[in-house]
Amino acid sequence: MSITPDNPAELSRRTLLGRTAAAGLLATGAVSLLGACATSGSEEGATKAEEGTKSAANPLGVKDDAPLEVVIFNGGYGEKYATDVHEPLYKKAFPKAEIKHQSTQAVSTVLQPRFASGNPPEFVNNSGEKLIDFGSLVADGQLMNLTELWDAPSVDDPNKKVRDTVVPGTVEAGSFNGKPYVLYYVSTVFGIWYSGKLFRDNGWAPAKTWSEFTALLDKIKAKGITPYGYAGANAAYYQWNVILTHAAKIGGTDVLKNIDNLEDGAWQQDAVKQAAAAWAEIGAKYVDKSFEGLKHTDVQLRQNQYKLAFYPSGDWLEGEQKKDTPAGFEYQLMPVPSLSASDKLPATALRATAGEGYFVSAKSKNPRGGLEYMRQMLSVAGAKGFTEVVKAPTVVTAGSEGFAFPPGVASSQGALKAAGQDVFNLYFDGWYKELDTEARTATNELMFGRINADAFCERIQKRADAISKDSSVAKFKR
Amino acid sequence: MRHGKYPFVIGFLFAPVTLYVVFVIAPYAQAFQISMTNWRGLSAPQWVGFDNYRRLLDDGSFWKAVQHHGVLLLALPLITIAIALFFAFLLNVGGRSVGGQRQGVAGSKFYRVVFFFPQVLAVAIIAVLFQMVYRPNESGLINGVLMKLGLDPVLFLIRPNLALWSIIAVLVWQAVGFYVVLFSAGMASIPGEIYEAAEMDGATRVTLFFRVTLPLLWDTLQVAWVYLGIAAFDAFAIVAVLSVDSGGPDGATTVLAMEIYRNAFVYSKYGYASAMGVALFFLTITFAALTLRLTKRESVEY
């Protein structure tokens, strides 16, 4: 009765403040409690993985009735290939297992909380604009090591290991510091795309050398068509990809290896500078200034309307544009032309890799089921089914044999064959997202004439140096 | 009546306070906690003390964003309030005097509704709309007309020194309607006799505005200034959807929320992003406290 104010209306400002502070203290207590659960995902909380007995039919030791959760990115390839091809294959091998299928367009939004709470799904197709950073996943020990999968006997031929049934470089493409964590499944070839019809109608031929290329661009410009362009608003990496591909052709594949390994001065190598200078000139003379403000869909549509001649991209382009491409457009791929006779790699050399990443969560309940799902994907039946549904070749060598691809993919597969051993890849954008962002920004600055090649190399190098010194970023080597 | 007062009060407060603590205070406080760690959003975070804050000091994009907030903080309230005041004045007292009562300009009821339209649209929709308006080629709303007239297109979002102002223009366009309504309500409560008296003394419209309307509207203006200032610390949705290369070209339009988003959800640096969030929190609080203190002055009783 003593400290209660006699009249509630007299509750002074001071007591009110005091009480607010007390409430605040209470809140802090509640917070530490909450904090404990939002950022948990503790080590000891890891669930015990299900395991069965290994046999010839079950080389990975899957427990035959353990459920499996599959999350598919519902993007350019859709989700049908999983529900109609891969999941039935798994089900056929393990009829007792229950498969829970989920698809999403925002992988990180859906899955990040699941990882944080230590309950990730077994199998994930980590792709799209909102993918979870692979580097962080690896650094946090969230991914299952795939060595066992690659060394397991393949579904179709027990005498052949899975790693011998895929295109060379597939295992490396998904490796971090030499350990395979990610399965990149779709064979992807990068280059500069044009319409076969437009070129035939005008009597133009794709260029092999730099002088041929600029002469051709002049002819196209005279026709009133924008000769070359990419989308600065959201797809500048299509263009740094061209610049770096060019650099690798000029100076050899070690140029890219140095960049990936964050070597001192990697971005200031002569080859990178020469390539940047060459493309800065293309930017100044042949690219429409408005492209910096356009999205990739806008620019790709302009190409379909025959208003743009050359567009750099990967070979998913044809499938992506299927709805907007006029009949007879005929996508064709041209490798980046060589700069001079002293280039280290021939004109046919190109960047190709496996794309579209899949992983198995190490901390899920049934990781062996995830590995087995991958083994089924990599069977001839799995690969053929995928190719038939999405019209794109997989990394399984026997999977695309005898399949009639549409003109664009046929042309990129032809170019890949012509390149022979001169095929290379780069990794820094997947390992260090910050460096990718900087390269995109710098590429726009270079191509739209605000900085020169030296400044381009210098500013990206500066960011690369900062990342290499940053102890909070996990480093990768190849 | 006194008996059982506290159980009664506590009973009523329990639910809202719990909700507030769980959904508002807890995440705030947790941001402070996470900002001291190197959390990547996946497994358990490690404590790193003030490392993230030290890193902020030499992060170029962070300071660029802070600088843009400075520009926004001056430009957004000034321009919005000026335009909104002008419109509100015309709508309420800018017209002829009928029977001694000042009226708005002809059709003011209609304009009032029209001005409020942008406020009804979701911010993301406005951003998408302005993508069409600003589009740099012949299919853009503005540039389509310019190019038909044979003029060069204006690269609104592309030219580094024009991009931020193009963004500010959208923010102003969206905000004006609300403040017209706010100021109209304020003006409606100013007694007509004051205007009548001033007019009899021969005051022109300009004098009326500066000597009568403005001083009597001071409290409302102050509120508007704080609201707009806080809006100037946000601007995320418009920048994220509208700007080139997410806050570009070369960071020319970036804001703190954009950098927080990028660090958290693109680079997976949740700890560092939280440190930026904490910095933003203090900037906003400081601004609100300063404004309320500086604009304190005797309000006129009427």
C-alpha cells in the first residue's frame, strides 16, 4: 500500500520513465532466450544420419525406407524433370521410401531458416537469383562431401565409376579446395549469340579475328541495327564473362586461375588489360547507351526483334527466349573472336562448364538418400529424361546421344566439340560474391565509357586484395 | 475501486506488451547481438566484438550510402513540404472569397482525390511504373516523346549525377498527396475569421500564406518533417526495384537499407549487415531527437 500512488493520474513522468526502463530490462531477458533459438543450429544438435547396409544394388548404403525431401528451383528448367523423371527413378530403386517434393523460386528465403535451425532438406537445387551462397555453405560445413558418389559404381555399368560417366571437369566445377561438394548437372557453353536468319539474309558471316569482328560490326551498324549489347541494369556479368574469356584466349588459361586464386595483381595481368581495352572500344563504338538501363529480358527481346545483332550469354538463352523468338530466328553461337595472331589459345577456344548446382545437406536426416538421388540423376535414364523435358544437355556423356537439339544448343554443342581440349572455366564469382558485384559495376563503368581499361583492372584488383586480406571470408583455391 | 486495480491493468497490458517485446524489441536487440558476430546465417555464430564496426569505417559503399541519406534528408522534406503546402493552400484558401469565407480554387475537391492516388499504390508498383516512365529508349514514357520530337533521350537512371535525383523525384511524387491531405486538415482548423480580418487589412494571398497560414500550421509542419526525415532513411523499395545494378551506376543511388540487403542476402554476411543496421538505427534516432528539439517553439493558441 505504501508505494502505490494515490491517484493514477498523478503518475509522474519520472515514475513512468522508471517503469519503461524496467520493462526494457525484462525485454532484454526475453531476447537472450529468443536469440538462442534464431541463431542456433548448434553442432551437438546435428541429427544422426540414417544408414542402411551396402550391396551391389545399393552401393551408397541407403536405408530403404528413410524419407527424402527434394527442393527444386522452379526457374528456367521448371520442376517437371524432377517430378516426372528423377523422383520416379529413385522411387523405383527404393519403393518404400517416401519422397517429399517442394519447389521454390526463392531458395534462400525458404531454406535459410531451415539451415539456421539445423533441419535442412536432404537434396537441394540451389540456383536462381536467390540462391544460398555456396562458399558460405561449404565454409559452414553444411554440404555433404560427394567423393563417395563419384567413386560409386554407376547405375548402368557397375564396372564404371560415376565420375567416368560424366564430361571431364564436372567434378572439378563443383569442388571447393579440391573437395567435391556440388553437382553441376547441365552442360553449359558460353559465347556470343546471333540470329542465323538475320546473318544469312544480309550475307554476314561470324567473325574469327578481331579485325573481321570490327568490320562486321561496322556493316551491321550501317544497316541501322545495334551491333552489340548486353543488359547493364542486372546482367553485367554476361559481359565480364566475355572480357575474361577473351583474356584467357589471349594469355592462356592460367590468367583465370590466377584470378580465381586471388593472386597478387591477377586482374592487372597484361591479357586482362588488353581484353578490357578491346571491349571498351566496342562499348564506345557499337553499344547503345540506353542498354545500361535495360534488364536482360528487354535486351534479349530486342535481339528477337532483329534490333540487336550480337548478345553474349550461355546456351540457356534459347530455352529462356522460346516464347519470344520468331519462327526461323535460329540462334547461333560464335566463340569470342581472337585478338591477334599471338593469342595463346586458338579462335575456337571457349568457356564451358557444368551449370545448375545441386547439393546434399550434410546435416540432414538422410544424406545417403540424397547421394543416391544424385546417382540416379546421373544414370543414362535420368540424363535422357532431363534432356527430353528441358531440351538441354546434361554432363552425362551418354545422356544426349542421338537427341535432336534445337538449333542454338546444337550450335553450342558443335562449338564445344570444335574447341576440343581448349575449354576452360572460371570460379571466382561463385566463391566470392563481393568480387562478382565489383566486377559487374566496373564492367558497366568500362563499357559505357566512364573509366578506361587500366582503371577497370585497378579497381577490381583493389577489391580482390581487400577480400584476400579479409579473415572473415572463406578462401578457395584450384 | 482501488482493489484489484493492478491485476486488471496487468491483465490488459500483458498481451500487447508480449507481442511488442517478441516482434519489435527482441529483433532490435538481437540485431545488436548479431552485429558483434560473424554469423553467415547458417550455423552457430562466433563472437568477434567490434570488428564489424571497425570494418564499417573504411567501407566506401557504406559512406556513400550515408552521404546519399544526407542529400535525401535535405531534399526530400524540403521539396515535398514546399509542393504540398502550395497545393494545400490552393485547395483550401487559394480561391475567391465567398460570403467572407475563403474557398479553394475551382475543382479543388476533385484535385484533392487525385493528389492522394499515389499514396494508395504499393511502393513496389510505383517503382515498376517509373521503370516505364524513365526507360531510356523509345518505349519509355518520357523518352518516347522526346525521341518522337527528334531529341536525344535523357538517361535518367544511368547518368551518375542524375540518377539520385530521378529517385528523389519518385519519392516526392509519392509523398506529396499524403502531405496535401495532412496540411489541408491543419488549414481547415484555422478559424476563417483570422483570414477575414487579415484580408480587411489588405493582405494579399502571399502575405496570407506567410503571415497567417504558415505560423498557424507550425505543429503540423514539424510532424511532416519528422515523418519525411524517417522516410529519407528508408527509400529501399524504390532504389531496389528502380535503380540500375542495385543502387548503381557505381553506387550512385545506393542507400543503407540496400547495402544491408546486399551484405546479408547476397554476401551472406549477416553479422556485418546487422552492424550497418545498428548504425542506421542510431542515425534515425539521432535525427528524430534533433528535429524535435530544434523545431521546438511556442505554438500559437487559437
